Amino acid sequence: MAKKEEIYRGIKIAGFALFIPSLLVAGPLAGYFSGSFLESRFHLPGYTTFTLTLMGLLAGLLETVRAIKKMVKIGEKL
């Protein structure tokens, strides 16, 4: 029975690891498209897209760190 639990934990860790690239891509893309929309819709200055893209990147990095911490916690149970 313990063998099955180890396999499930390994699969859970792999799932988190495969999710990390999408976290790193989704944040900046959301920031870029949001900034472009806001600039065109409300005639905001040109640095709005850059600022929101940077904020999206930072949010993606933060979520990546959280996912890694969770993977480590799951791995410690092995």
C-alpha cells in the first residue's frame, strides 16, 4: 500500500513541475494583453503595457515559488 502512495506523490510532484512553465508564461501574457487593451481603450501612456507585463511576470514568479514550496513539502513525505 505504501508503494501506491509513493507513486501518487510522484505523480503529484510531476504535475506541479509541468504546471510551472504555464505559470511563467500566463502572467506576462495577461499583463501584456491587459495593458494593450487599457492603452487603446482609455488612451493611457505607453508604459502601462510594460508595467502590467512586469507585474504579471512577478506574479508568475511568486506562484512558481509557491508551487516549488508545495512540491518540496510533498516530497518530504516520501
